[in-house]
Amino acid sequence: MSEAVSESAAPVESSHDVLFKPLGIDTWREHVVYLHRDCAVCHAEGFTAQTRVTVTIGTRSLVATLNLVGSALLSPLQVSLSTGACNILQAREGDIVRVSHGPTLDSLRGVRAKAYGHHLDRAQLCAIMHDVAAGRYADVHIAAFLTACVHGKMNLRETVDLTRAMVETGETLRWDRAIIADKHCVGGLPGNRTTPIVVAIAAASGLMIPKTSSRAITSPAGTADMMEVLTPVALSAGRVREVVAATGASLVWGGALSLSPADDVLIQVARALELDSDAQMVASILSKKIAAGATHVLIDVPVGPSAKIRQEADLNRLRKLMTHVAAACGIRVLVVRTDGTQPVGRGIGPALEARDVLEVLQCKPGAPQDLRARSVMLAGLLLEFCESCPEGAGPALAVRALDSGAAWRKFEAICEAQGGLRAPGEAVFRQDMTSPNDGIVTEIDCRLLARTARLAGAPERQVAGIDMNVRLGDAVRRGDTLYTLHAQASGELAYAAAYATSHPAIRIGEPR
Amino acid sequence: MSEAVSESAAPVESSHDVLFKPLGIDTWREHVVYLHRDCAVCHAEGFTAQTRVTVTIGTRSLVATLNLVGSALLSPLQVSLSTGACNILQAREGDIVRVSHGPTLDSLRGVRAKAYGHHLDRAQLCAIMHDVAAGRYADVHIAAFLTACVHGKMNLRETVDLTRAMVETGETLRWDRAIIADKHCVGGLPGNRTTPIVVAIAAASGLMIPKTSSRAITSPAGTADMMEVLTPVALSAGRVREVVAATGASLVWGGALSLSPADDVLIQVARALELDSDAQMVASILSKKIAAGATHVLIDVPVGPSAKIRQEADLNRLRKLMTHVAAACGIRVLVVRTDGTQPVGRGIGPALEARDVLEVLQCKPGAPQDLRARSVMLAGLLLEFCESCPEGAGPALAVRALDSGAAWRKFEAICEAQGGLRAPGEAVFRQDMTSPNDGIVTEIDCRLLARTARLAGAPERQVAGIDMNVRLGDAVRRGDTLYTLHAQASGELAYAAAYATSHPAIRIGEPR
């Protein structure tokens, strides 16, 4: 009735103070805040279990999901936080904590619009990436966004805008050379760990290649997971600059640098869903490369019936999208098709792949030749692409770097600069998986192998995974070992073995 | 190497026993299990925070998300559960609890296939609904499924199969009459609470109408939320049969009956995402009706610029889909278009809507006439559709039932049979939202009003919501009350008022 009422504008977020008490509950990256169900803030604000709230200590704040405690764990004047949230807020016992309503997520309108088949403009995508990077989205929101964007549902303009939005929500690295090389594999092929070898060859041949890698999304290992077996990879931007200044290269985890941080959040949920999409893949890869300061990026795309990219049509679509988005963002990409019909090297999983990489770099006689040949080919193409040598001269230059020991010395130097080179560990629990009959290896399902290696514990358990004993075309006898499962826990070994038995990844055909 | 190795098949799920200790943490419907990070099962099975695990006590089990405790809350030999999981497993202190690997969700392949644009067959949809109803999906999986199915991405055959799959994963009710009437509103129009009035009129006119309703998805109240203000709605199937035997009708919550239980899970995540889709809507509505034993269902579809259905084309698509799916499942539907340009009645929110319903049923002079007129129209059409009267005679029959007091007596009888009729409560905290200038009400945004009412606490707080003071075309003066916010907590009132101020739902145009 009176005007005065509507003019007394209420604050958007009112808040109440409670005191922090540690409970030591680890919820991984899902932040949880614990309040007693009788505390004043719950009643005043109408909070219930699972309400999304903003938690603030001093000048730091984050969005968390509320759990209510009905026991004496907490008094109505106390609050607790999951350990991840504790670390981010640097919470100490007795700290004053403010809990208020979570942000109104206006950007979710864009997610719904996308789900309903509409195209998003740059402002919508920026708003979504901003909220994602700030941790304001619950996992269900991220799952909806990812699902809405798969399978060509993003057009070219949207993919460019998404890429730029991802770059803009994070930090960027800049280098003082005209050509900064980079290399990436879209994945999908277990054991395809050419990146450390290509980086070592390229840097030994004079290129600047400050490589930042991701951890695995749906695979048993990412390059960062594998490199972490050998050397520290979670370096600050300042430390990466030192490493690159000293060696011309790095092999670090991008996630520690806050390059395209929204991507890191998206990737975790994509992993839970085992969901990949062209637009997401292109934006993820290119946003990391642009933020890392690359100018020339070689993209390795394995094509095969059970790889991530299965058909030539998919490759061509991806190449076109990747090339266009890169050009729109001012960088160059070279998309290289590689064979994706079977795993590369012998190991699948961080430590087993690290072993293969060391053998190739050290030119060991038993080193997996397929991994060596592929690395040489890619390094050669990268050297040509970056104008380090005339067209056609790349492979020979790469072989020289490898065989002379220059690439291995460069790799050692990079690892030393990052904090020291260490030897891969080995799994305690192993089980041979054998052939059920005589015959020829006619088909290897990379997806089933990857799934089996993940069930065995990879990539979280570095030593877990699969050690392959056969390749396509090999003749085997009944009882021969096809591959060996490696695990750090007996339960994981049993679980992976049971899955492998019920989902055979290797087909043994009639002997010729 | 030896055959013996691969023949010693490992069990799919190994397990370890720990003892239950209650901690009293409420996580709502997201089940959480707490283990000490040093407990044997974590090491043996390789569990980490957020691992999905199967928790078993005696013959009961469920799937939960693991949180790890690093403090003295639990010893390495103890386990705890969120309160919801405690209740389902009937856990008591000292119970032996087995924690093992969660199920391998093969049905997720179908979710991914759907996201990638493939059509799903009946077996895939059954497998997904089965896993959803059993609580095996994490919320991110459900979010991905819902997002993959929105906006016409499900074809007719899939929608029929989804509907049947949802019916088959739950209980069903059967009645001994040839015609069983039902009525449903697709929602989107705040305050449109005709169902209790239509049921009372229809039952008073001799129809059998055992109505089971849902709670709100994205709206400030569902019929079940509103009815719960007046009478118990969470009745067992046996109690519903008694109520229907006594009165020919019921007005209960379907969720307590395990009719189409997968739908109840989907609806909770859809609510968090504020995501609706044709196929999901049709499958949700029809699966509930089929499971409840209905043969003739009237579907009220409000059409308006800010209603759930905004255009005639959407209505026609929905009518076609609804009619086809119903026919394929052996029931009949009558889709009725109603005006969706503004809220119905005055109240928005459970208690305020209950007040309006009582006023109409009791033929109070001040009762909202739009709610009465709409209820009479729908009840008349339902009576004709169910062959209770000749075509064209329905509305007069409905008016007679209302004006004679027969409908009110029937409503009283239904509530008494369900456990007693009680009076709606009233909100302590209220705030008038006033007109910023003189003019005419030219537009009412139902979505913004619904959002405001939800921020005020509806439907969780029964008394929370909005009491409308104007309708389209009304002349107002600066400072006149447009509507009054009702809340149970001062924080919620302030939050809703702030949102309403920054997102005005009512447009005041130039006076004529």
C-alpha cells in the first residue's frame, strides 16, 4: 500500500555468522557446508539440505551445497566445511564464517536455451563460463550444459565464442618468440603417449614448446597424469617460465596455471559422464593452447573403429572446425590423421606409459617401435610446420635428435628443471588375461581396454593399468597371455578382471 | 601364461564389513556413505571420495556416494550414512554394513547414445528407467538423460517405450469400473489449481476419479503440495482404495504409491535444472495415469507468452504426441486448451491456493471467479468425455454440483477419508509490492512470478508465495499494491523482494 515498503529495498544476500569447526570430511571437488538444523541462519534464510549457499571467510568465498546436521557433531552456533572448501577458504577452527543465499544463476537460462536447441551468443557463453569457472554451477547444471552441447549442436560461431570465453575467464602465458609450438592428441587411443617424446625432440631441435597438458577425461591416463609419474607437473606460472627459459620447453599440468579454468571444471563432469563432443573438445584444446601462448599447434587425431574419432567423416568435420576456430582466434593448427585401430606402445596407465616413453627416449633395444615411429613422424611434421626445416626434412631431423641422445638429454633437463626425474613405480597386484583359443588377433576394442584399465584404478593409481602382450595380426595359442592387468589394490584387480572377462576387448579369429 | 590364472574368475563385487555409527547428517535425497580414509575397504577396493558404492545392511541395499573422513568422527572400523540412507536401510548403531563397488551402469551407454542423437530402443529405455528407479544413477547421469531428451529429441516410438518403461518399473492400481476419470494440468500457470474442484464436481456427479498428483517440478506448487495443506496426501495404496471406495475419488500424492517411481527421481533433477520437455512431460503424465488405472484423462494445457506452452504450434505438437502415446498405451486423452496469459485465482503457493480452492467450493461471494469458471468448464468437458451426460450438458451439470453444495460436501468427504480436513496456515512475513506509476496492467510474466514465489519459499514453505491484487487490464495508481509477498522466514522474504524488484513481473502501460 504505502510506497515506503517497496522503497526499503532489501539486500540481495543477507547473512549470519557462525564459527568454524573442522570435521575432516573429504567430498573431493563437490564443496559441502555443514550446519546444525537448528541454527539461526537456516531458519532465517529458509535453508534446507542440498540448498546451494555462498560461504565466506574474510575476503574469500565459494558456493557450496548445504548438508544439515541433526546430532551433536555441531552446535547451532558452529559450521563445518568439506576439506576441499576448507583449503580454498583457508579455514581455521574458530574462524567467523558467513553463510548466505547462493547466487541467482541467470546464466542457466542459456543452458536451458541450448538444451532446447537455440544458439547462444557470446554474452551468454561468457556468462556461463564465468559462473562455471567461479564454481557457481552444481554438477547437474554442468552435466546439462555438456549434454546440450554434444554432437554438432554448437555451430562454428558458438564454438569460437566458447573458446574465447574459456580463455578470457582464466590466466594467459606470453612468450617472446614469433613461433611457439604446441602439440596435442585428441585421445581415445590407450597408450598413445607421443607428447613427451615429441616435445623432447622438438626442443632438442631448437623449437620453443612450453607444453601444458590435461589429466585424463575418459581415458586411463592423460599426458599430465603420465608425466607426474616422472616429475612434478603442478608448477606455478613463474616456475613454468623458469623451466622454459632454461630448456625451451616444459611438460606440466595446465590445471595448476588457471589457463581456461572453466575447462577444468567441465572436464571433471565430462569424465563422470564419459561424454565427449566436437565443440567441447575443440574449445577445450584451443582455449588451453591460446591461453598458453601457442602460435602453431599440431593436433594428432587417431582414427579407428573404437577410437574417439571413428570415421573419416568425423575427422574431416573436426579438422574443419579446429582449423576455423583456430584461425578465428589468431593461431594456426595442423590436424594430423594417425592410425587408431589399436593401442600404441605396450603400457596403458600412467606408470606403464612412462616406462614406454623412457625406453623410446633412451633408445632401448626393446622399446616399443610403434610408439617411436609415431613420435618421429609427428615431431617431423611439427618441425616442418614451425619452419624449423624445409618441407620433407622433418622426420630425418627428428630421428637424428632421438638417436643422438639429444632428445633424451633434453627430456632429462626438462624434468630436472621441473623438480627432478624419478623412476616409475610398479604394481603389486597383477593378473594375466589369456587367450581362450588358438587364432589370430583380429580386433582390439580400445574403449573396452580403456574401461578395463580405469576399473583397475588408472589414472588415480599411477601403477594401475594394462600391459599389452599382443598386437593386431599376432598369432596366439590358447592360454597365451594377451595382456596383464596391473593394480594397486586387490579389489580393483578383481573388479577389472571380472569386467574384462565379461567384456572381452580382444577378438581372436580363426587361424589362417 | 597358465590357463589356471584366467580360470580363477574373481567375484564381480567383493566386500568388507564395517560397523554403523550414526552421525545425523542430512543430505536430502543424495545418499552419502562416510568411511574413514584409513579403513581397510577403501585400500582394498581403491575407493576415493565421490566413488559410487553399493551399501548393504542385511537384505537391503542402495547406491551411495562415498565421502572420506580424516578425523576421529569415525574409526577405521566404522561407517556412517546420511539420514535418508539410514532410513531406507533401517540402520541402527552397531549394524554390520557391507560396502562394495557400485554397479557398472551399462545403461549409461544409452544415455550417451541419446546425447549423440541416436534413437533408443525399448530395451535401452527399460534399462535406464530400471537403474533410475533403483537409485543407481548419480544426479549428473540423470541430468544428462533429461537434457538429451528435451525438445523433440525423442520420437513417438521412444516416447511410447519410455512411458511403458516407467509404468513397468513401478506399482499399478486397478479399479472395477469401465470408465476411470482423471485430470491433469501440464502446469506453467501459477495458481491454476482447478484439479481439487474438478475432482469434487466429477465425483459428486457420479464419476470414479482416483486422483494422484505430483509435487511441483519448477512451479511454486503442485496439486499434491496444495492438497497437503488441507489433508494428508501420502497415503498407501491400501488407504487410497479405502478412500476411493468410500467417496469415488481421492486427492493424494502419487509419490507415496510407487507409481512410475523413475519419474519421481527424474522430476527432482528436472526441478533443479528447471528443465521440461515434451516427451518427458508426456511420459511423466501418462505413466502416472496408466499406473493409477485411468481410462479417460483430461489434460488442461494453458497457452500463453510466459506459460509452459507458449504457442499454438507447441500445443498442437503436444496434443498429437499425448493422443498418440495414450492410444498406443490403451487409454484415451482429451487435451483442452485454456488461457495462459495470467495467473488463475489470487493465491500462488500451497496455502494461498488452498484458500482460493476452499472459497470456490464453498461458493463464497469473494471467491475468485476466474478459478470457478475454469473449473466448471473443465469439469463439464470431463463429464461429457466420460459419457456421464450428453454432449453440451456438462457445464450445467458442473454448475449444479457446485452451487448445490454437493461438490463441497464431496470434497469434505474426500479429505475426511484421507485423514481429516484442516485449515490453511498464514505467513508471518509479508511485503506489498507496489506499482511504480499510474497506468494499465498490460502484461504479467508468469515465469518471473513463479520464480519469485519459489524464492519466497514455495512450495517447501506451505504459507509462502504471492497473493495477487491485479489482473490484466486493471487500472492502477502509483503506489497501489500489485501483489503481496508471503514468506515464513525474513531472509526468504528479503531475497524474493530483491529479486522481484530487479525482475518486475508486471508491466504497467500508459493509461488510456
